Amino acid sequence: MTDERRAVTTHELLRMKEQGERIVVLTCYDALFARLLDASGVDILLVGDSVNQVLAGAETTLSATLEQMIYHTKIVRRGAQRAMVVCDLPFLSYQVSPQDAIRNAGRVLQETGCHAVKLEGGRPMAETVRALVDIGIPVMGHLGLTPQSVHALGGYRVQGRDEPTAERLKGDARALEEAGAFSLVLELVPAPLASQITKALTIPTIGIGAGPACDGQVLVLHDMLGLNEEFAAKFVKRYAALAEDVREAVRLFAAEVREGRYPGPEHSFPK
């Protein structure tokens, strides 16, 4: 068991991998949920650019902006005490050049107080990862299905099913580790391949649709809680059905307001 009083750092994550302790990660976009997740022992709060889809209603993550990510990361950080807070760098905030990446990632850390950033891509991003790490910005990598490249990948499909792609992903993982990434998200990767990558690396892997062998697991919070009923994927397990709970609560509130039963005397001020 992880000591709930111990702040989660990059060194703590390495220790957890070495000792076989699984790492718990959830996306988070606001201070209220940050407090709840932190108090529940979640190790990493990932402020994903998925906020652009989950809360902003966009079709993809591609239109997420740096200002959007800074705002949500800042408020998540206010609600976190023990958990590490990681901010997704949005599309085109790091791909143009390492200098752009340094400027934008530095702004994220400076303005939000978060602990690390996450970016997508393998060997082509290794130079950028190294540049960020060299100036003291911790970087989490992301391989497999990389949502910012969804159009180039031909949609949301499992990656690494054929041998050439599997070998490329293995090489990408090694390149990111050598560049200094402290951990690596593996998304929509066949379980045996994710297992091979996890065993080959000294840094922890965080799986989403990548099987049980990864060092940790991440889900989108609203999917896990059953709030986002329109999204269904094989790898998502719903641990609650809160969408129906919300609808029922709102129906009850509306009925009581219309019938004059709310507010009652106990909710009113006599003087």
C-alpha cells in the first residue's frame, strides 16, 4: 500500500514500479473533483486535453488551447494535496520546436503550480523531451493511440497489432525513456505488447486499453463514473451510474419546485 501521507513525486513513482505497487491515475478538470480524488488516494491527477471533449463538447482534442489547459490545471492544483498533477500539452504547443515546447511548458508550470507535463509521440519527440527535462520540467510520454494524431492514425484504433508497428512502439518507448521521461502512457495497445514494453523499461507505464501488465491504469473520470453515457469502449469499466442519479435528482428538484414543496420552512429564514 502507498503511504497516503507521502506526496507523489517522480521518485515515488519509480519506487512504486520497483516494488510492484500499482499506480492509480484519473483525469480531472476542476478543484472539487480534485479534492475528492486526492482524498480517495489517487496517485496522479491528469488534466487531459480530453477536457475539450468531455466538458467543452468538441469532437476531438485538437482544438484544445494552451489557455484552456492552464485554466483547468490551475484549478485542479488548488484541490490537490498529495497527488501529482500532470497537464497535457495541447496540439501545436510543443510540436513546432523544442524552444516552443520549453516556452509553453514553462508557462504551464509557472502559472498552474502543476508537477509535470504530458506530450504525445515517440522518437520524433525525444529531442523535445530531453530539452524539457534538461531545464527541470518533468515529462510524461504517451504512445499507442495518440489522440492528437487521430486523423493520421485513421481513427481511434488499437495500435501495434502488426510486427513493424509493434517494433516501432518498442523503439519509441526506449527513446522516450532515454530522453528522460519519468513515465509513459500506453493507449490502445495490445496487452502482450504493453507487457513487453513495461518489462523493458525502468520507468512506469500507465495503461488505458493496454491490458493489466502496465504499472498503472488511467481512465477518464466521467467515463468511469458513468456520467458520459454516450461514450462506450471495451476498456472502460463503469464503477457508478451517476448520469441516471443526476437525472433523477434534477427531476425530483423540478417536481418539488413546481409543486411548491421546495423550499420548505427548514430551508427558509424567518427573519
